[in-house]
Amino acid sequence: METGFVKVAAGSPRIAVADVRANAGAIEALIRRADEQGARLLVLPELCLTGYTCGDLFYSETLLRAAREELIRIAEFTRGRKLLVVFGLPVREGGRLYNCAAVVYDGEVLGMVPKTYLPNSGEFYEQRQFTSGDCMLRPGEIRVGDVAVPFERRLIFRCRELPAFAVGVELCEDVWTPDPPSRMLCQCGATVIANPSASDEVIGKRAYRQMLIESTSARLICGYVYANADCGESTQDMVFSQHNLICENGARLAENPPFGADDLIATEIDVERMLIERHKMPSYVSADACPCAMEVEFSMPLERTALTRTFARTPFVPASDDQIAERAEEILRIQSYGLKKRVEHTRAKAIVVGISGGLDSCLALLVMARTMDLLNRSRRDIVAVSMPCFGTTKRTRSNAEKLCGQMGVTFKEVDITAAVRQHFQDIGHDEAVHDVTYENGQARERTQVLMNIANQMGGFVVGTGDLSELALGWATYNGDHMSMYGVNAGVPKTLVRYIVRYEAGRSAPELAKVLYDILDTPVSPELLPADAQGKIQQKTEDLVGPYELHDFFLYYTLRFGFSPKKIYRLARHAFGESYDAQTVLKWLRTFFRRFFAQQFKRSCLPDGPKVGSATLSPRGDWRMPSDACAALWLEEIDAIEA
């Protein structure tokens, strides 16, 4: 539960219809297994203590009395186990029968939640035996043994030690309705919804059930644990398949498919993430939200939850090749249509880009080519300018020219070496001193050349810098930092690589050959001289760290506002032995130090399209003062024990 992760489980005990004592034993067996796996929440199916398919046996005093007795037994079985258990049973109160979920913990029944919506069509006829919780005669409390416990639809079970762990309950049909109880429960603070269910299996129902639970967890920004009845239910007219699901904010984390082999699935839900997501959405709770739910507190010690779920090393990049292709095409369209509008609005006669033979300028040129194709204009209206200087290598210089030739754009080469040397002479800088002045003098000269060529051509400059560079401030202020429209401003470095690879895979052989060689070239600003063999000496990732790490840090900082401690833990889990603890800490500290120190560059960014869920535009997702202090974040990093 430390850093907000709570291990949750959904199980389907193999029940025997109406054999309450045997069913209680099966429930206890799953409780024991879930506890051994470190789960802190276990959800079991609807009416699993008796069986959902008892029919008119629900009128039997013998059945109902046994269910009450076994409820107390199961609650006692949880004593000493730090496991919140939710399971279904019938409860008679005030002359009416309710389909309920009992919530038990550490030897006690914390509350009873009656089902609100009772299906009464097709193969379901619950209204024959049960009453809706919406029609309770005396909502409030019910006696279980000698103890009065809350008996109410609007119950939220909250952990004192981790208030973000707050569980609401709805039962089966409740989630299939237009206004499910979970909507109100989440608006009142529940971060996890438990659903004890008995949903029979028919053709097509699995896909709909998946969509329903995933979309509900997305719409309500919650974790959702759905436990379905198993094959032990009566098959007189229906078959149940123990199709269990665990979802988090639209993502399916774990599933036992219909008739699958697992009667218990478990994974971790990040409850703190739910609160962060809601915090970023002021419209989450409307002014006319339902009355607040009744809260029941329980005490559960904070322990470190072992992580078994996976976290992608490249969270900006989709998992499968098909998804990558779809994402790449979608991003290219957003970029090119954004640039198209700018060209049309300014009536530009040309669009100008600095071409280096590197990844970012390559992607920008691909976008510019698409834009001109959309406008039915000649690609010759694209002016790609190569500006070699002290650090330019033969490989990148050649690739820049070949790329432009294969794409049919206008290529210019302006050697800026003499101009930069004159500038150094003007300001009294020793060319042998390879400091920030030496590097930035080249970058600013290149920007001046591009801007003035754009003026000559009646056009404007397209920027090439990407989201990762903006996060780290890896750009020269008023140098490559500046343009009239930055097409890559919303694309992180790890994703740039995949988009270029996607275009290479669908290009003619000669163009593809150039693109693949660009992909294989080390990322470098090429501002320092090459080595004795003419190879790139200045490699960006040697200086600021691996982009796959920085993009990982960036994703969880921008998207969720996670603390450095939590990001460090996720990075260690995601990257495993690829980076040792000290390396992750080193670059995590670099990331936050630079992220704060370089905000002034982001505060005056040129226009550029948002393509993903997060950007650093001062007019969009990220508004941060340029003089904010990083002390708290760096102190937290320094306190981490590697």
C-alpha cells in the first residue's frame, strides 16, 4: 500500500447450490489464498454463500438462517488477516429479502450493501424473491449476531492509514444501468468499486462485459474489481463462467476469461493515481452531486505492496506493432494538418527547416512533405537547409542531402563555419575553448540563417525540437529553441524514433535506406568536433542521460504528478536490471533539476500542435513559473535509499 498501490483480487469459489456450509468453506479457502498472495481487497460473486440460482429456495427459513450463521463464521475467519472481503448473500430484514454484499474485515462485519437494480426479464426474475435496496423500510443498520452494522446502499469503506483506499460496492445489474450506484459512490470519494456479480454466459456477452467494466472504470476514474459466479451454479437454464475482471481507469489489468482456469486473479491498483486524475478534472464532481455517502473506517497497516503488474519502459509508445502504426499515422496527421492551417493562414510561399541528418529534423521534414501533399503544392516549396560547422560529421551531412533528394524538396547548404568564427572574433571568444558559448554560438547562427532565408523566400521556419528536449531544456535559448511553428513539440523522443521507423517501413527502398541509417545514428547536437575517425564525439544521452529513462520520468510527472519516490520505484520495476539503482537515481535527479531550471525556455515556446495526453505548452497543459524551486523534489530524491 506504500506509494498508493493496493493489491486487489477477484475470485469465484466453486459453490454447490444451497449448500451454505460447503460454500462458506470454499469462500474461506479463497480468503486464505488471497491473503497468502498479499491481497488487501478480495471480491467474491453475488449470492455466492448460497448460490445465485436457488430460485424459490430463497423463501426458505433454513437457507436464510444458515446464511446468517455462516456470515458470522466467515467474518471471524478474517480475524488477524489484513484483507477486506466482499461477498454476496441473501439477507431478510423487516419482512423483505435483499440481495446483499457483506463487507467483512479482521473478524467484523463492517457493513451490508443491498442491490439497487433487480433484473426481471429474460432468464432473470430477481424481483420475484428480492426487494430493491432503494425500497428499504429502515435503511441505516441491521443486526448481525449481537452487533448493529450499517445497512445502506451508500456505504464507502475507507482505510484510515491510506485514505485514498476507499471502496464502494454495487452488485451485478447495478453497473448495467444508466445511472449506476458507482457514479454516486465515486463522486463521494470511492476510488475502488467492488462488484459481486452473477452474469450468465451467452454469445457476445464477454466482449460487452469487458467494454462495460473498462468504460465504467474510465468514466468514473476508479479501480473496478468484478467477480462473477462460477460453473458450480445450477445449469438448469443458465451457465456461469467465472469471468472475472480487474480494471483501472479504462485499462484491463487482469482477467480470467469465461471458463478460464483461474478461480482467483490478483493485481495492484494505484488508488493515489485515481485522486490525482480527478484533481485534474474540476468537472468530476458537479454542483448537483448526490448526497454524500456514509463512510465506514477500518485500520490497515501500511506495507510495501509487491508489484506484479507490468509498467511499460516506453509509456508514450503503444505495446503492439499494429498500435504503433496506428498511433504514428494519427500523430503525423495531427502534425501535418496543424502545419497546413498555419501555411494557409500566413499564405507562406515556402516553409523552411534546418536539416541535420538527425531524427528530429527528419520527422519534421516528413511532416512538411505530407503538408505540401495535402495542399496540392510542390514539395519544392519546402526549403531544407544544411548548415555544417565544427561538429558536423560526414555521415549526418550525407544523410541530410540524401534525404532531401529522395523526398524531392529544395536543398540548400550554408556552411556557417566562417560566420561563427567571425562572431567569436567579434565577441573575443577563443575558439579552442569548447564551452557553452562555443556551442550556442553555432546554434544561434543556424537559427539566424533559417530566419533570414525564410524572409527571403516569403515563408516561415518550422521548428524541430521534441517534447523530451523541451522537458530537459536541451535547446539553445533563441537558437533551435525558436521557430514560427514547432511540429514536434508534443512528441517525446522515444516516440519520434517509432514514427520515423513507421515511415521507413512504408517508403520506397532508397528513401527507406536513408531513414534507417538516420535511425541508427547516435542522437547528437553536433556542436563539438568529431573524433579522429570523423565519428560523432558529442552524444546527447552520455550528457543528459538515456531518453528512455527521461521519457519514463516525464510521463509520470506530467500525466499523474507522481512524486520522485514513486517514479523511482516504478522505474526500477519497469527497467529491472537494465539500469542499477544508482544510475536511475542519478538521471532522476538530473531530470528534476533540469526540468525546473529550464522552465524559462518553455514559458515562451512557439506554437505547435498537441498530439498526446500531455504537452509542455504554456498555453496548454503546463503552466509553471520560470523561477519555481526544485528543492522539495531534489530532497526527496536524495532521501531515497538505493
